[in-house]
Amino acid sequence: MQNSDAKDFFSQIWRPAVPVLSITGAGGTKWKRNMADPADPRVGPWLQATFEVLDQAMWRRKADYLYFVVSCADEKLRYVGKSKKQVSERWRMSPALCATTGVELAGKQLFHSQCMKPMQAEFALRPNATFEVRTLGASELRLMVTAAGLLGFDTYASDSDFIEALEKWFCRSRTPDFATWNQAGTGRRSRG
């Protein structure tokens, strides 16, 4: 399968995917995560995200699924991830400390280990950018893969293996304008 196959398939599945999270800005007080290792790159500092959970049931649903982050301006895929957990565990609400004072901030902040850095870089270039996170479960994706005539994915009996194979395929199809935020774990087995 070629890169164009992944792009074509994504263009078919993006619209029917369930919108779960809308991210419309980044700014405010810079914050850090309160982690045991202050040198961990996930500590930050980060900008506060302006966001809205669009579907509470999907936000908390536990299932094998893929989630996609897409720019609303150009509808191009920025990131694809997999999980057996809830979207709320992949896009988690982290306790936050003020980056300058170390004082705990009143509310938790939205955090995703691989999307924060590139998303904030994009907001710096385009302050009016918006992103949407959408999900598709294994059963829906199996039907879509079959309808699209994609070969090889029918060999995966478990939903978990099937979802992982799809994620790897999307990641291996990464180009300068497709799955651009997928860096860490691209094409490797990673934690869900």
C-alpha cells in the first residue's frame, strides 16, 4: 500500500468519524506538569489550551479505537493515535504549576505528550488555528477498510492488533503534509 492509499482512505473516513474534542487556541499563563523528573520533556512549559469536549460519552468510552487530529482550516491530518483507553486518558487533564512561580494553578490543563509541542508551534504561526480530535472504533474501521478494499488488515483477529496495524500504516505514510505531528513511536509498538 502506498502513501496515497492512506491519504485517500483518510479522506473517506474523516467525515464519519465522531468529533470528540475541539481545540481553538493556546495562550495564557505558561504552565508545567508536576512530574518526579523535572528534566522530562513532558514537563513543559506549555501554553494553556482553549478547548471544548464535544461528546462526553465518547470522551469516556473505553474501546479499541484510532483518534485523529485534524486542522479545521485545511482538513489535513496532523496526528493519528491509537488507544484501548478513553480519549480523556490520551488527551488528559493534568494538574498544572505556574511555569515561573511553581505555584499550583486553579484548574487542570489539557495535555497530550506528542501533540502539545507541534500544536503550540502551529498556534504560534497561525493564532486563529483550530483543531478537532475525532475517533473511530475498531468495528466501524473494519467495515470501512472492507468497503475501501484495503488488503491485509483482515488478517488481524483482535481489535487491538487491527487498530495497531492501521495506526502503523498511517504513520508509515507520513509526508510533509500528512500525519505531520507523528514523530515519537511512529511505526513502532508504543503504549496505548
